[in-house]
Amino acid sequence: MSGLPHLAAAVDLPGIPDAGAYVELARLAERGGLDFVTLDDSFARPGPDALGVLCRVAPATRRIGLVPTVTTTHTEPFQVQAAVATLDWVGRGRAGWRIDVSTTEGEARLFGRRHAAPAEALWQEAGDVADVAARLWDSWEDGAEIRDVATGRFLDRDRLHRVDFTGTAFSVRGPSTVPRPPQGHPVRVVDATDGPARAVAARYADVALVRVTAPAQAAGVRDELRERARTSGRNPDALRVLVSLLVDLGDGEHAAEPGHGGGGPRPTGRGPLYRGGPVDLAELVVRWHADGVTDGFHFVPVEPRRDLERLVNGTVALLQHRGLFRTFYPGSTLREHLGLARPANRYAVPGATAVPGGAS
């Protein structure tokens, strides 16, 4: 596989509401040149709002991408897309959005609107939310804001477009209340390990995460996702597929098993786990990426501070020393880190429907 691997890490700190702790981890990951950090979230457990935390982290960092989990179940699609667009503005083009669903009856009771639904139906709804979010991000063309004090004109309404969308569980009428994000579309991330999520990842995600324990598994899922992307009309080269691993780097170096390193990864109740040292983890990254089975890795530290520090100062430093991972960010946006183009605005073409009324 050509190019360098993409590397990302989770900065989850269960039970810790202090934003400073998340800033510390994000800065550490940024020092290592990682593409992005993720912060998980769920209605099923207590904890700070991931998107709100990363809005605090954004001005305290400069280059690293920021990807909160925001569920599409029991939330309002219009508000979700506006919040993610806001993070992209606060971070000056570094926002992502990890799309997830809420499947339990306990989560449903928090809202009292409906009962829990099967995963297939929830992921179909999630696909609709991903679709309408992109339409709403495009509802403001670049340059729609005029901000001409002398004439009192704030925006060019010919560059503002109405979105009328009806999905399986909701309808939305736009345009958005937030101007088009700096990236055009913030990066959409989906864990495509389970079947119901895979179709959404192939059609809408920029980054798909897969939890697998062997290179052959990784290659099979990557090939499937790329083929599904192709049949849905997308360029499969615009989809990055990253292997997501739990990493426990606290026990020192261990003898590597062929093709794995560090005695892993091995299946656990939380997902595939690599337990070993930073050197063998670097060898795993090099081997799997060179074999073309993955575009990179998303690491979930078992012990956040300890393992992320060993990841950055051990594994990543070794890869950088060998010229196998970047030593600086060549761009400023998450899309640039991932080698993804800024999407064209679907409405900035002749015949698109603008909001009536001209400039105002």
C-alpha cells in the first residue's frame, strides 16, 4: 500500500469531567502527529458530552483532528449537523463526527418518545441523518456571507439553498443556521465492524473503523467496504479503513507472534486487544499497512495516560525515526491529514434551488 499509515487514538477518560485532562491527552497525541483523536459518548452511561468537551479542546490545540461520538438516535438531525459544523468552525477545519446509534430500552426511556428499535432500523435512520447533514452543510454556498456594513447586507440569498428532506423516521426543512463548515463536510466516521453499520459506512463515511484480530479479516472487510462504496456510486479511494485496537502497552516488550506482535491482538469482550510493547506494536503497524490490509490504525488505550504516552513516545517515535510516519502536519484540516478532498457543494450548480428573496 502506497503512502504512510493513518494513525488515530481514543482519549476516553471514563468518569472524568475535567476538560483539562482531555486537553492534555489531545496535545500529547498532537505532539505525535496523529491524524485525529476520538472521544466516545453514549446515553447509556454517565459522563461529559463528547462534542462539548472537544469544543473546549479545539482552541487548546492547533492541528489534530477532533472526532466526538454523536448518536443519531433520540436526537434531532438538524441540531446534530449544526453542532458538528460549529465544532469545525471552532477548530478551524479539524472536526469529525463518529456516527453511532442507541439500541437499548434504557436509553429510549430517557427520552420517552419511542421504544428501542432493531439495529437495522436504527442504522437506516443513521444513514438518513448522515445524508441530510451533508445537504444542510451544503445549503450555504462558500461566500454566501457578505457582511457588508455599508449596505446592511449580511448574506447573498442566491447562495442559500432550501433543503426539503423526508427520511424513514424524520423530515427536515432547511437551510442550516450555520454557514458551510471550513472543510465543506466535517469528516464522518463509522465503526463498520457489525453488519448493520457497514452499509452506512460504505455509502457515507470518510473513515470506517473495523475491530479485527487478523490481517486476513482486515483485508476482507476493507475489500467489502470498498466494493460497497463503488456500487453506491462513490470513489472507493475516498474511504479510509482503519483497524481499531485496544492497546495495553504497560507490561513491557514480549516476543512477537508472526503477523501480530506483542502476543496479540486477541479477542476480548471489549474488542481485539494488543498487549505488549511499543516496538512490537510498531512492527504490527508496518506489516499490516505494507501488506495492504488497512489504511492505518485507531488505538484505544487501556490505561489512557500511560498507554497514550508509550504510544506517542515509543511506537510513533520509532515509526517516525524509520521514515514510516510523518514528523509534521503538512496541512491544517482533518481532511488534509487524511488525504481527502474538500467536497464540492452540490447546490453550487445551475438550476439549484435558492431561498427566494435575493440579498439581505
